[in-house]
Amino acid sequence: MTGGRGVGMKAEFHAQYVWSPFDLRLTIGDSAFDLRLILKQ
């Protein structure tokens, strides 16, 4: 996962420290939200 403000860093944090299916869904949700914000600009 790349792009967005700190999305990659957040994904790495989730993967390394608190990875779970729930956290993965949250990370993907944040990425999708970030993507929508970027596309609007």
C-alpha cells in the first residue's frame, strides 16, 4: 500500500505491532478514505 498522508507508515505499524483482520480492515478503510480525499483535490 502506497500513497496518502502517512498511510504506508500506518500500514507498517499495523503489520508489525497490532496486526489482526480487524486492524487490516481499518487500515484499508483509512487508505480508501485517503484516496477519496486526494481525488477530490
